[in-house]
Amino acid sequence: MTDTVIRALDESDAHLFDAHPDPLNARAAHQRTTHRPHWKRVALRDGVVVARGAWWGGPDDEEPVNLNWFDVAEGEVEAGAELLRSAPWQVELELNLPGDWREHPALVAAAETRFAAARAAGYELLVERFLYRWTPQRGLPERPGRLVFGPEADDAVFFDALRRIHSATLDAHALKAIEEGGLDQAARQELEFFHWCPSPREWWQLARTPEGELVGIHIPAHNPSGPTVGFIGVLPEQRGHGYAYDLLAECTHFLVEQGAEAVTGATDRGNFPMAANFTKAGFPVVRERINFHPVARTAASAH
């Protein structure tokens, strides 16, 4: 077998990225995603593309924030691994898969090839997530009317609420942040993400009981691909009343009132209560996302 050649692309040879089968239909998942040509890389063997990756960041990001398109041909696990190992960016890997991929052996095999390449490159599984998309034909979820919603200009109020919410969380990314730097880091990363989103800061909302007790927060947002449920969080002492659904319904209504024609959302597969809320609110699962993070390279760079 001839050696693998890894190439970074630019506008002149960006067409090489398309010279590869797409069994997991990643192109459909990225219809509203803009990938910069010089953040794309391919692995070639005898001039044939056997692996490819597209790193992604927002319009104002100088470096990619993740790798969200990664394909590996059957039998080319090492080529895929080398594509990841040799990349100048060691960021989280997101594999976007069809919602029913587990039901089709060919799709399972294609996914497993990508998983194997990621692991061979020193990445470890972080979390599996459901991706949702609400559309108007689903009908707006009914507002229970139990809570009072309103804006809050002080980031410190949201920071404190996020610390309390994450003190008892099922979210894998928050748990990772807590392990690395405690509740402050988890809350800070959430705030940084909300500020990174191009939607207005004024959209962030607190939820209170009619008596004025803080229940939680919801963040209607736009990411670069469109309107999305940025965050739903209920304080630990307010759980057990189904308030997360109230927050999700309000967030959906808010985005539609701002002109959204569709609303996306996501939650970890293991977060059964939130998954049930998305289903109740009329959000079908449209895809699944498998997140890996580069443990080996990150650990090595720390020494």
C-alpha cells in the first residue's frame, strides 16, 4: 500500500473535498453551514481521497472551534487517524449522523470506521446527542402559563444561576468543564457561548414563579446556522415540577415571535427528562451527534 499524503486545501483545490462518497449524508446536515476552504484537509492515496475533514468556526473566529465533517473510507482507519493527528487544530470532533443510523448496518459500519479513526488519533468519546428541529407544521407548544419570564441585564445573575444549575447536571460538556475547573468554569463557558452567538444579549431570560422565586433561565439564540434553543436550565431546588417544559415552550414561542421559521435544539442521549420535553414540545429528532475530544494530544501538551 502506498503512503498517505495529507493535504491542506485552498480555494484552488477545494473541489477535492467533494471527491469522496457521503454515506452518512453529511452534506444534508451542513446545508446551512459555511466551511472555509483553508480549514479543509484531505488524505490521499494514489491521488484518491480516502479521508477528509472540515474544521468550522463562526464568521469572526480566527481559529476553528470544532471539526464537524469527518469522513473515512472503509479500510482507511489509519489514514483518517493521520489526518486528525497532523492537523494544526486539536479541537472537539462532532460526527453528525442520520437520526436512524443505528437501524442500518451500512451506516453503522461507516460510523464505526470514523469512530475507530478518531480513537486511533487519541480522541475519546465525550457524549452522544439528539439533534432536534421544530417546524411550524408541528404547531407551537402550549404555554403552561405557570411562570413569569423577563430579561435581566446583569451577567452576574446568569452566572450565579448557571453555577447552581450545573451543581446537579446531566450535561456531559458541563460535567467535563466542572472536572477541569469547577462550577465557575462551567458557568463561564456557557456565558462565553451565549455571548459568541450573534443573537442579541437582550434575549436572555429569567423564569420566576408568580411570587418572584427564581426557577431557571432560558436562552433563545441564533447560531450561525439559524434560530436555536441555546440553553434551558432549572435550579435544582425547583426541579420535579416539569418546569423545563415551560422554559422550552417559552423559548420556542420567543424565537418564532422574532421571525424564526424553524428552531433547532439538542440534548444528550442520557438526559431522558429533557429528551421527553423536546418530544412533548413537538421537536422531532432529525440527526444524532457523536462528540469526541482529543484527550491524548491535550494531555501531552500539558506536560
